[in-house]
Amino acid sequence: MEVRQENLVLLEQAEKQLRQRSIERLLVAVDFLTYLVDREENEATQELLEIPGVEAAFSRGIARS
């Protein structure tokens, strides 16, 4: 429960800060958050690709579809 409460507090703080920014700064913030999401997804993909045989198994699965 503590983590959830901490997340809510952080989200409230972020919202408060975002509401005080200009549209230009909001666009920068959105771009930055998008960058973080993309980076996280790319890291997860890279981790999967480092598993021996995963690419071949994926290709076989696609071929069977």
C-alpha cells in the first residue's frame, strides 16, 4: 500500500507542476516522457533478443501464423 500511496503523491506533484507550465514546456515534458517510454521498450526488446534462440523461436512462431 505504501508504494501506491507514494505513486499517488508523485503523480499529484507532477500534475501540480505541469499545470503551472506554458504550452511550450508541456510539449517538452510530453516529448521527454515519450522518450523515456520508447527507451524502456527498446531496453526490454534488447533483453529479449539477448536470450539464446529467441529470434529463431519468434520467426518460427510468425511462420506458423
